[in-house]
Amino acid sequence: MKAPAPIAEPAPPPPWVRWVTAIGFGLFVLGCAATIQLSASIAEITRTLPATPDPATLTVSAEVTDRDGLLLRPFTTGDGRWRLPTGRDAVDPRFLDMLIAYEDRSFADHDGIAWSSMLRAATQFVSAGGRVVSGGSTLTMQVARLIEGEPTRNAWGKLRQMVHARQLEHDLSKDQILDLYLTLAPYGGNIEGIRAASLAYFGKEPSRLTTAQAALLVALPQSPEARRPDRNRDAARAGRDKVLDRLVALGALPAEEARAAKHEPVPDARREFPMLAAHLAQQAVSAQPDARTITLTVDKRLQDALERLAAARARLIDPNVSVAIIAADIESGEILASIGSAGLFDTLSDGYVDMTTAIRSPGSTLKPLIYGLAFEQGLAHPQSLIEDRPTTFGGYVPVNFDGFNRGTVTIHDALTQSLNIPAVVVLDAVGPARLVSRLRRAYADPRLPSDTAPSLAVGLGGVGITLRDLVSVYAAIAHGGDAVALNDGITHPTAEGLSAPILDPVSAWYVADILADVPPPLNGSPGRIAYKTGTSYGYRDAWAIGFDGKTVIGVWAGRPDGAPVPGLSGITGAAPILFEAFDRLGSRRAPLPRAPQGAILASTTELPSPLQRFRHPDAGLVARDAAPEIAFPGDGITVDLRAGGDALDPLMVKVRNGVPPFTFFANGTPFGRPDFARQASWPPDGPGYVTLSVVDAEGRGDSVNVLLN
């Protein structure tokens, strides 16, 4: 039996095989180690990533908008950045198409990282000798960088950005990622997001952009500081044109359109952000500090028009004068415009002070409500007669604005001429406490001196009140006597227990009908609106408040520091602004309402006997001081009556106080006895001294001595 043949030893592998095997094994070991290390790094990065922001709750600038969502005034964020809330739906689709075509053509398909772009960027980097030719970052990776606020100049930073991008793609939709980019992209300085950039550089919202504007907004975030148009216009133009050329090369933009866009000028300065309704907007943000968007009832178009009007008119009056205006809808009470001053940054007129809420003296603006109360109580009718003659109420002696009395007048004329004495007589009859109570029904807050009861002085401005309060009062009169709570969109405590009307419908219409007959200023036409003016003591406040069938507008003019403005009055200072404000209402204009059922349309003689003349319920409390006084010429003065030549012109003698008719005398000789007039003309026979006398219907008189030249 043969022994088995021995097994042959395998031939040893060639040396190169051993080297390849060793190297392969080494690479395998290194690859495993690198993979383990990379996995550990990714895990470490993932643990330290910031929380994924929600675009709906991202910290942005607070914005105050008008009733239609149009921007009135934005505010910077807490760190001083303009970062306005922005969504893709509010951005021009042309910009979105250009952005994605230029920055990230595979945005809709990748999971945060475009590997082909990364490979292309790396190849170009190597072939260019270490110079960056193009970036490989996707829009998602750029959003990751913007969230973290850190540059990605090294491999670790780029890896972190890639991991963060994958996380964002997992947590958010593509639309949400795009919204984050539109809100956070840097545009130079403290401007972030396309909306803030469009407002800053073009002065408009990004909803409609030209091709050139869209291309510039695509280019700026790549080098926001180097390409800032307000600092380097040429660099901004070069960046814009680079985007246009690239889009043409990609087939995303027609060459002719790109050539035309290159001829469009590049802005060279930043524009101011909108600041309409500045005072009201500040109040809104203070009331709702955590709100991203606050919507007011204001109409942006009207607000802008009235702000321009206030500024222009204030400059014409006096550099130290400010103007405030409020316009409101009579039916709803919604404030359509609120101008707190003639200019927020005007230092001479203290523009930072909101004069719509400043407590001031209302002058004669409360007289309509006084007469309305008399109508409501059956004490008077607009055609009732009332005496305008000197009257005392204890120690209170009211006088008319011009110092003259008209005698017997209708209440209609007493109100249209804003006579003081009849208004105080009527207020004494209806009671100042009732007047103050009705003001409060109208959501006004009249301020009286502490620990004092309402007095007759309230009727002529002896009370503190705001422009907003007066607009509320006149809105109620225009609304048929029903109170109207003004609403501006800001949360306010609601007044309680004020459901009662301030006047009945007939009385409110009587007042409105009289106010429609108030003579207009030089720039106005009669009968267009019902309005009343007022001038506070010492020419400190000029008022004009009026309404038509839909809108009530109030105007105040004066100095915020309370200093007098000589010559400033309601009719000359505030009324022209009021009428111009109504001119700017456009389609909101509406006629005044017709008389309601129950209104008596009659002359004085046609009225029932008790209404033909106003009689104070307690006439014994009203004392008269009827002694007449010669108001002109004054005693002992010299009067020049030579207009030309040797003959003397007639001398006009005027009298105040007293009871008409008056008899006028010159050196004891009568020369005039008009029925109710308080003046008479005397033709002197030559120069020299003369004694002028007047005697009223009750036999009381006055005399003066003057020298005629």
C-alpha cells in the first residue's frame, strides 16, 4: 500500500499583492475609523444645533398696518434690525424664479444638500488654485448659516451647515424654508429680508418688482456690505448685472430683457421707512408689545393726505405751531386718520407731542350741545328769540368775543355767530352739570379743577378736553344723538353705562341744521358740512370740528407748550384746514341727513307761543347790567378823519352794552336812532373837540370827549 502523496505548499503571493492587500486593509481600517469619527462628529453637531425656528413666530420687526393691511409704520427689532415679516405670497413671483434659478436650481428636489453643486464647487476650487469660483451652498444651507449667524470658512463649519440643512429639511417644508430666507437674508447694514430691502432701496413693497430690481435683490445677499447701493453703487450695479448675465446663460431670462434691465438706474441712497400715524402706531406697539402685526382702523391714503395737509398749514401759520387732526366714521366710530402733530421730528413745534390726546380748553366748541339740551327740554327752538345783552350771573360776567352785543337775536343766529352771552344764559337754564354729564355719555372725559363742581364757565371753555373727545361728541350729534365710541384698533378699556343718547334725534338734527349755516372760511363753500369753530382764552387753541353725512373731522391748531399765538383763531387757523380735510375724503363725501319726523320747520312767528322767545326758567337769578358804553372812539383820544383834502370823513360811533334802540348825540344834538344797530355815522362840520353821547332805551347813557383832526 502506497503512502499518500504529500500536499504541495501554495506558492507565496507576489510582493505587489501583499502591498495591495496591506494598503487596502489599511484604507479599510482608516475608512472605518473616519466613518466612526464622522458619525460621532455629526452626532455632536446634531446635539448642538439651535432649535428650528418657526417662520410664523420668528423674531421680526413689529409692523402697524392700516385697515387694508397696508404698512403704516414698522419698528426695528430689539437689536436694531429692520427685519419685516415676509412670506413668498407677498413677493413678486419673478424674483422667486430668478432667486431659485441663480442660487439653487434643484431646491425643490434635494434634501438640503446638492451633491452635484458641491462637487462642481470643489472641482472649480481646485482647478482655480484655491480660489472660490462658485458656491455649493443650497438655499437651505444658506438659511442654516443665517440662523446660526456664523461664517463657514472651514471644513468643520461647512459640515455643520450641511448637517443643519438636513435638519431643516426634516423639520420644515420647502415653502417654510423659502420664507425664512426671504425674511433673514442680509441686504447691508441693519436691513434683513427682501421686504425691508425693497422698502429701503426702492420705497415700495416687493410684490411688484422690475427685472432690474429683482436682480439687484438676488445679488445683494451674496456680498451685502460690499454691494450696498448706498455705499458702493458701482459694485451694486456689477452684482446686479452678473445675476442678469448668469440668468441669460441658464436660459432663465431673455437676453433682450436683461439688456434693458442693465440700463435701469441703481439706487444710491436708502429711503426712510414709512412713518404714517406715528403717534397712534407707537401707542399700538406699547399696548401690544409682543404682537408682530397690529392692524389699525386708519385709511392709509387719507392718513397720508391729512398728514401732508397738517404739515403744510402749520408752516403757514407759525413755525412754533402744531396741527392735530382726527377723522372718524360716524356710523362705526372707526378712526380713519389720526394726526398727532404737524411733524414727528419738528423740534420747534414739539412734534413728538400727540395733540389728539392733549387736554386743552375747547373754547366755544361746546355751545352746540348747550343749545341741543335746550331743544331737548322744550325750552327753545332754533328760531326762538333770545337776548344778547350784558348779563351777570353772580360774579360771572360773560362778554362776546368782539365785545359787542347784538340785542335780540334768534338762537340760530346766536349759534352761527358764536355769541357768548346767549350761550351762557341757556347753559344756566339747562345746568352745567347736565352738560358735563352728556359729554361723558359721548365717551368724552371732561377735566374740571379738582374738588369743584361744573360752573357756567364750562360753556365757554372753562374745562379741559381732548380733540378726540370733541370728535366723539360731534360724532354723536351727527349720529342722531346716539353716542359713538371711537375705535382705532388698539385695545382700550370699554366705557360702561353710557348707552343713553346725548340728545334726542330731533334736537341733534336742529343743532346740525344750524351748524350747516355757519359761514365758511375763505376757502370753503356754505352748506357743505355742519361745523363749529372755537378759540380758547388768550389765543392758545384754535378748533374746528365738523361733519357731513358719513364722516366727522376735528382740527386743533396751537402751540403744544400752551403759549399764546396772537391772532390765531378757530375761523382763521383751524377752519381752513377742516374744509381742506373734507376735500380729501374723495368718495366718502355724503350729504347731511334730512329732518327727522317731529322736527318743526317754522319761522319765529309761526312757532307756538312758548317757543317764540327763550325765557329762563328762573329769570330772577339772571341780572342785567344794561349801562351802555361808547366803545369807539375812546374818551380823550385824537381821531384823524382826513383821508384826503380838507373835508373830514364821517365818524363811526360804536356802543356796547345797554338796551337798544340807542340815541346818539354830538355836542347835545341827536344824529342817529337806529332800531337795533349799535353804531351810527356822524358827519362832523370841521376839526376840533366834540362831545359824543349815547342813551339806551332805558334812559342810561355814556359820553366821551374826542379831538377831531
